[in-house]
Amino acid sequence: MADITDQTFDAEVMKTDKPVLVDFWAVWCGPCQVQGPIVEDVAVSLGDKAKIVKLNVDENPVVAQKFGIMSIPTIMIFKNGTVVKQFIGVQSKETLVSELGKLTN
């Protein structure tokens, strides 16, 4: 799992052939602190079948604004540079693995 920035977003998310889960979060966000370990578990479960990345919205406002992130945590799943699923609020590992599984098979 990697931390990405406004500068690395296109290369890490938009120009990859694997499904990508992006966790939009911030240090001060309590629910984000709950979501973080769940996202890490998803990354371990899926291995190299999907790419799991985190984007700190306070440090990287350009991408957050581009995608209209108004509430965090927000999780977006991308496939071939397109958002295919979006979740707002804390999501379970099962939900995230299930959604990514639909794209990796």
C-alpha cells in the first residue's frame, strides 16, 4: 500500500491496468483512523491483484477537489482510469474485497 500525492496520482491510479482503491483521508479525521487499518487488511488480502493507495486530502487538495471529495473517509475504486465505485464513510473489509473482487476476476 502506498501514499500518493497530487503529483503521482495520474501515474499511480489513472495509468495502471489493475483496479485501484484510493482511500481519501486526513490525519485529524476519526473515522479515517478506523478505516486505515481496514484498508491495510484489504491490501494484504488482495496482494498484487489490485493496487491500494491512500491520499491525504489536506496535503493533496488538487485531486480531492477534482473528484469532489466533500466527506472523508471517501473510498473510490478505479478501473482503467474511471471511477467504478465510490463509498463515503467507514466500509468493512468484506465490502471492499467484494467490490475489488468483481474487477479482478
